[in-house]
Amino acid sequence: MLQIEIQHLEQRHYPDIARIYQQAIDAGNITLATKTSTWEEWDKDHLPAMRFVAIENNAVIGWVALSPVLQRTGYQGVTELSIYIDQHHQGKGLGKILMQHIIDRSEKASIWTIMSFIFPENEKSIALHLKFGFRLLGTQHQVAQLKGVWMDNCILERRSTLI
């Protein structure tokens, strides 16, 4: 059983956020990013009230955050999910804890749609999303390149059951 605490993600957590994200970059089938961003770039891209870390024994072992999908009027309730778990803590249920936390918080904040864009090879992440009511909208074929290789992208969406 995990003994974790969920805290609001703050700038002091960013070195661990970047470290965990770098693990995803190094894995080569989780993100299109090829390098981590600066705190200022990351902070600008993620909703301040919708970012959380999982802490176990005073160490950040995972994080979750929402970003706006569009800046246009009327889309303020449509977000994109980022959820990352330290490679040494995967498979222990932490993804479920963080997913439930962000869904609960998002619905309290009147967010009606959470979207995720996931490589088809990332089957564990897709399975996690499906367990939480996301539905597969479709797959974009050869939508972007990663290190010269065309990648497909599954688009998943969760609509709030409350809003």
C-alpha cells in the first residue's frame, strides 16, 4: 500500500518534475519532447490550480497537471492532461491515485473536458485512461515526427459527469 501525500505542485518541486519528465523523454515512446523545459516555460503552459505532486518519504514520485487546449472564449473548460510517474514507482497504483485526484479537482473547478494525446505503444497509459471514463476518439496517423520517425497519436477524452 502506497503511503503518499498529494500536494499542490510548486516551483520548488520542479527539479523532480523535470527529472521524471526526462525519464519519459528517454523512454522514447511517451512524449514528442526531446528536452525538458525551464520552470518558466512549464509554469506558463500549465493551469496554476490544476497541478499536483505525489510525495512519498519526502520525495516527489509522480505528478499530474492540466493545460488549456485552446485560449479561445468558451474553451476554458477544455484541458489536456499530463501525468507522469517516476520509473521506479510505476505499477504500484500511483497513476490511479493521481488520476482520481485531478478528475475530482477539475470537476470542482468547472472543467468539463480532459483530453489526452497518447502514443498507441503506451498501452498502460491508455488502459489507465479508459478505467477513468476516457473514451478513444480516434488515432491521428503519422501526425508528428520524433527523431525522424513518424508517430501516431491516440486522442482520448473524458467528459465530466457533473458539469
